[in-house]
Amino acid sequence: MNASPGAKAASVPLSDPKADRAALTFLLLPQDDEQTDSPPAGPKTAPPRGEVRIEQAELLTREILRLLSEVTLGNKLTQPGDIAILVKNGNEARIVQQSLSHHGLPSVYLSNRNSLFESAEAVDVLRILDAIWHAHDMRLVQSALSSPLIGLPTTKVHELLQNDDAADWDALLTQLSEWRTIWQRQGVLSMLLGLLQHQYMPPETGAERSLTNYQHLAEVLQDAAKGYPQPGHHLNWLRRQVLDPGQAQEQVQRLESDARLIQIVTQHGSKGLEYPVVFVPFASEYRDPTRFGNTLVDVVRYYDEKEGKQQQILGPGPQLLERVKREADAESMRLLYVAITRSSHRCYLGVAETLQSELSSLGKVLARDQFTSWKAAIQALVNEGEGHTACISSVDNRDLTLPIEPAVSLACQQFERALDDPWRLYSFSALTRQVAHTRIRQRESEINEVTAPDPVVSPEQSELLRYTLRPGAQSGNLLHDMLEELDFSEPDWLETAPVIAQRYGIEAHEQPALFEWLEDVLDTPLQDAFQGESFSMSSLPLHDTLREAEFYFPLNAVKRHALSKALAEHRASVLEQPLPVNLEESALAGMMHGFIDLIFKRGDRYYVADYKSTYLGVGEHHYQPDNLALNNMQHNYDLQYLIYSVALHRFLAKRIPDYDPEQHFGGVYYFYLRGMSTQHSEHSGVFYHQLPVSMVLAVEKALTGSQTLVRAGSNTGSAM
């Protein structure tokens, strides 16, 4: 290699205080005294390739430390971004990157083609999501405690595993439940980014790589959620990707940084690029393309000139094997040329005595087989190099602290003007509790069940699950999920239902009682005020139902007084002695938001329905319509179904041509599941109200400042 004074790089000269380096410098790994100047290493004397690579990477790292601390390019010290390390594959890159990281040198592998789903972070995300979705399974929860995403110190993890402190475990399970709610309502991206922001504890090494993978996984999972809206199905999709990355959707790991770091690139990927300083760490290695270890390969690929394409042959003969060797040697020689010519100022070639290293491209260039050692072969070239070639075998150890640019002192301006921005996202529960919509949301129908008393079960009914199932959000979520996913007309008690039940900790021997109860609920007679005949949920085909319907509508010029008046009038129409309305006065602006458990169609009419797992007592007499109406008022569920009715009314006005609420709106059903049975008296467990259209319009006007009118022949609503 010659150093040309007329080259473009000469305008930014490299200045090195060490005189024993040159434009082409060999990094020769030193040998033991008894092996120095000995014949080429044979099978019995060759050291393990893995150990040799680690030693070569250490020698390379020491030289890079020296370059960064005392070698200048122009008038500046050499920077990490001025250095490129050219490797043949990802395994070589990993060895070099580990050595650099051990010495605190930042690097980035630009040719990384590893699958995102093969990363440790993908396994960790799967473990975390599994624990969040199946928090009733303590084995899964315990396995997730050490996750960096949860961020618990080692001492805390040990304490949780060793000491069964109910308070600590309750706090953890509550946190898992909150994350589960965020996942369901806001998506997996929101949940994972929240964990990264508030919980994540980065590893001591590779933190940037780890954080990049977590962020990438969050985005990929959010995109996959389009095809798997149910978190349980979404989780199963991720499990398939992690268990079989080879069959997974192609997701290559992103670069952890675009800063000016030491760049690690494959020799093939470096074509056309140029770097001030280049290292080729394992330039003398040789790999026989016809062997895997000591065994001949069964399948080879070669280029067929006649066919003009690659061919793959099973069981190749000697001539074909020799041809494959020649093609591989030629390609290796081309890559060596590419690697050496990528440097504008200096190129380092790593050399070591390894098995068959004399057959490598570098070995052939230097005629290694004609010398007793690599040292002798390199020295012969140095003697002919006129000072442009050098060889070193050791580099002094040194500590290096990379210079850090001084931090700029920043100060934020003081904001002194008062803001009056009442715009919020409200739900029914937020409206009744006088707070804005929180980021972590429970099912609205279960909020007041958390503090419900344990049921007192009479002896004759002690085996009925409808009364023994513990009140609370867990039971409410179980029943809601069952009814959300089952086809009422053809419930799948063999596959779908057991999966949901197991998710909530219902053992196999307990499941038949649960399924019998729910089937009894589906068969319970319901009265139709319009058609004058009874029906049941089991008579509703799947295509006539809409589950967990999410809605938004604007809150404009909300009049709480008008809302309270409408609610009071409605209560008076339901019970002779209704409970008083107690809604605090305050300004509201923003959007009303919620989820309706069920919307179903019967005939031409559409109905709002909601499931309640509320425990009111043992026996059907506790679940008669008047008791249910009273419970609705106590918890403002009547305001809830009025809001839901407004949402359905506005939706139908947009979707049905010639919509007429008098003809299309059917009213509300509130199903108190513990009281519903074909064996109970009529109306037990079922609250139904036809709801006059005038009441729906009054509530709509109180909330939105307008009423949705429908003109004949129009399929859209207009506001007045």
C-alpha cells in the first residue's frame, strides 16, 4: 500500500506520535515463545478460534484507545466516528462490540440483520404482557418480577419472593391491573411507553441497544394490534413470533443510535464507502466452504455460467467441491481488496496463527506458506514497503475518558398568565365523581363493586355460583369478557369459554358451574314492549349484536341544572319514591367518552344493554325490577344509560336512512346477571325501560346544547 501525497485525505493529515505505525499496519497477535518461528500451526497446535478472536479484539481495542487519546486528524483528536471496523458476519461484530463496550467505547453495528423477535427484549416483553394479562397466575407474575420494564431492585424482588407480604403483593397486583386497563383502553404502545418512562431500569451495558429494541417492539406490537384487537389474541401472536423467529414477520433490529460512534460494518456492506481509519480484525482467518467443522457439507451452491444463475446441488462430487472452493476464494479475495481500500488514512489488518490461516486470501497475498510464521511473512512485506507498511504485536494499556462537550446552561421562561381551559375527556363515572377522565380507567359498571360486602350464602343455596362468586372488579371482568366474546345463539363452551375462564383463575372443575349459569342467563325470557312477545339473549344472532361499542360525542354548553332536572323527571317515572338527584354544578367542556357493553337489534329497533355483576343478596326477590331501579339510582346507573342512549341515538341518526327514533330506538336493558334465570319469576334480574324519545332529546340538549333532528329522506343528523 502506498501513501499518496496528492490524495484528498492529505489535506487533513493524520499525525501519530508512534513511529512504528504506517498507512498499512498489521496487528499481529503475539505467540508463545515455543511457537514463535515454528512451522505453520497444524490441527494439534492451533489454539481455539474463539479464544484467538477475543485476544485479537482486545489488541484492536487497545489500539483504538490509543488513537482516540493521542492521534490527530487535522487539528483534532481522532473521534469514534472516524473509525470503521470491517467484519465478515454478525458473530465477528458481536465479539468486537463486546470488547469495545468493556472498555467503554461506543459503537454501532450498521449491518445488523438480527430479528427483533430473537432479542432478549422480545422475550422480556412477552413475559411482561403474559403476567399483566394473566395476573391471576402467580407463576407468571413471579417470572416477570426481574424484568427491566418493571424496574424492581434485586433486593425488592428477593423480598417479594421470600416474604409473602400481602400489602406488597396487593400493591403489585393493583399495578398490573392498571397496566392491563391501559392496554385494553389505550393500546399496548401507550402501556409499554409508560413502563419505559416510569419503571424501566436499563442494564449496565448495552442500555442503548436495549431501549431501542423495547421502543421498536412497542411500535411493532401496536401495528399488529390492528389485526388482533383482543389482547389475548395479540399476546398469542407475539408468542408465535418469539418461539419461531424464523417464521416470524421480518422485523430487523433498528440501529441503537445515529450518533458518531465507532462503526462496525460487514466487508460486503462497506463497498463504495470511505473511512479515515479502518480495522479488519480477523483478516488472516480461513473457512473451508466445503466443510462444516471436520465434515464435508451435503449441499453446496455455485454459479452456473451456462444457466446464468446460482445452482444448489445435493451430494457434490470432488470436481464440484473444488469449483466451490475456487469461487469462495475469489470472493474472499475481492472482499479483502474492498476492506483494505476503504481507508483514506490508515488500515489495520488483524493477523493470528490459526488453523489453515495460510489458505486465507491474505495468506496467499503474502505467500504465508513459504515462511515459517506470519511474523516472517509480514516482515518480508515491511522490508519492501518503503515505510508505508508496519507490524505491531502489542499496545500499552491505557484508560481513556472520552471528552464530553460542556453542557449548555438552559433556563426556561416563566409562564405567568393564568390558563382557563376546561376542555377534558369525560366518562359517566367522571361526570358523577366530579373529575376529568383519568388515564387509567376501570369498567364503569364495576367501580362501586370493589367495596361490596362478602355475600352471606344460605345453606340451601350455598352451591350456586351466582351467589358465591366473590363481588368485585375481577368477577365483573370475568363475566363481561365471557359475554363479550361468546356468540349468544351458539356459545362455544368447549374452546372459547374455558380459555377466558382460565385467564381469571377459574379451574377446570369449577368451569361447568360457571357455564351453566351463563347459559341460564342467555336463555332467560326477556319481555319485548313493542312486539308483545318474549325473547332471550340466546335468540339474538351474532350479526345483530355490537359488543363493547366505543363512543365519543362533544360536550358543549353543558347545563347541569337541565341535566339534573331531566334525571329527576326520569326517576319519578321509574319509582314512586325515587332517590334525589345530586349532581354538583360546574362548567364542563370537552368530549363524553365511554364503552357500551352491548347494542342489539330486534326487528327494526336498537337497544342499549349493560351487564351488572352486582351482588344484592341471595334469592331472586333481591333482583326484582324495583330493587334494580333503586340500585341504579344509588350508583347513578340511570344517568349512565341515559348517556349511552344519547350516544346510540346520535349514532343511528348517522347510519340509518330515514332514521326515526320513535321507530328505531327501543330502550335500555340492564342485566343483573346474579338474578337472571329461567327458574326465576318473570323480570328477575332484568331492568328494562322503554325511555321516551323526549327524555333522550332532553338529556342530549343538556349535554351538547343541541338536539339531533332527523328529516325524512336524510341519513344524517342536523343540529339546531
